[in-house]
Amino acid sequence: MKTAIVTGATSGIGRWIAGGLAQAGYRVTLVGRDSARGEAAQKWVTARAPGSETRLRLIDLSSLAATRAFAEEVLAEGRPLDCLVNNAGAFLGTRQVTAEGHERVLATNHLSPFVLTEALLPVLRTSGAARVVNVGSSTADRGVIDPDNLELTRGWNRVRAYRQSKIALLMVSLDTAQRLKGSGISVNVVHPGLVATGLVRERGVTGLAWRLLGNFALTEEKGAETPLFACIAPELEGKTGLYLKRSKAAAANPVTRDAALMARVVAATERLIGT
């Protein structure tokens, strides 16, 4: 039986991704933070895929220590890992710093996926044809990135923090894909589309605007289609370094073609995670 890990799997498109993988015959680990939502999501997935094997892990993915501890648990089991979906994300109204001293949006959206992917490479390699799917955002299609200010100690605002975290995720994912070529591990980034999820839970003007925008957004089920395509589509076997929209390869932000900038973003990321 193939195995998969889906972060941010207890709500939104993550739940649908987990459900789709379970229906495709994967043994799925759902990763989330809230026990009540997690248990409800696990039951929901099992109902959609009777007889499937699922398990729930509660982890704060803004914590790199917790991310590493989870990876160690997976490694200790010694099972090949066929699919890793880094879907958990954060969009916050105020700048917050984790106990480890990292800006929380960057930690959740970029640093943790990088740490988890790197830590799980041994079990991804033993799969023979593993897929890493990182859920990005079209906000990363535009804009610039400052490798010397990834945590935005200067000039923080909610949109800039989210966009820069997703640009960083995109650039480092593409770099990882290139580095792992020939290893049997593919790394692709997907934009699920504008989806009516609970990512923005704020009250006030921002929350109201997001809820109104939700009237024109994709359903969570539709939003999961491109990530699931990246996970299981036979035609993507061995394809790596792609940026996918609507289940098709799309042009990424031009900054991804700047090799020197890419190297600086990778180096800054490695410094922040302590490697």
C-alpha cells in the first residue's frame, strides 16, 4: 500500500486532498493542530474511502522542533513514503514570532515544509518514485523577495508576509527539484486557485472582504483537484520542477529565473533553520 502525508489536512482543501488520496488507495497520515477538527476530518476521510487506513497527528507546524520530531517519528517506522503534501498555511493579521524566534507566517508556509521535506528524504528515496507537492499561491506570481529580510523585521504587512513566504516556498522548491533530479523524488508546486477556505479567520474588514470574495471562489473540493493531480496523475510520473495551475504547467514568477537570487534565498532559508 502506498503511503502519504498531508499537512493542514483537517480542514479546507487539505481534507479533500487526504480524502482523494485515501480513495486512490493510499495509507494517509493527516497532520493538523486541532484535535476536534482532526478527529472529524479523519472520520470524514474514512467515510469517503471505506476500508482505507488513516491516522491523525497533531503538530504545530510553525514549530521547527515539532516538525523535526514528527519527521523522526516517520523515519523510525521505516516505511517508504510515496507522497508528501505540504499544504498547511498561515495568513495572519499581525506580525507574530514563534517560541523559536521565527516570524510565524514564514515558519508555517516555508520553513516548516523545507524542514519536513529534507528530513523525510531517506524514506522518500526508498519509495522509488515519490512525489513532494507543495501548495503555493498565485500571490507568488508577482512581486519581489528580499533574502536579507525573509522574516520581514522591516516592512511587515499581512499581504507582503504571505506573498514573500510563498515566493520563498516556490523558489526553494524549484531549487530542491533540480538538486534531487535522478533521485526518484519529484518536487512540484501547485496553485489550487482562489478557494473558499478558512485560511483567513479574522474579524473586521479583512475577514468581511475574504468572506465576500468567497462567493466567487472555488469550492474546497475543486481547489483540491490540482494538488491531487500533482500527487497521483500518471502523466506526471518523473516530472519535477513544475509550477501547476488548473492541472497544467504554468509560468512561474520571473524571479525564479535569477540563479543568483535563488541561491541567496536558499542560503537564507538554510541559515534560518539552522543548517
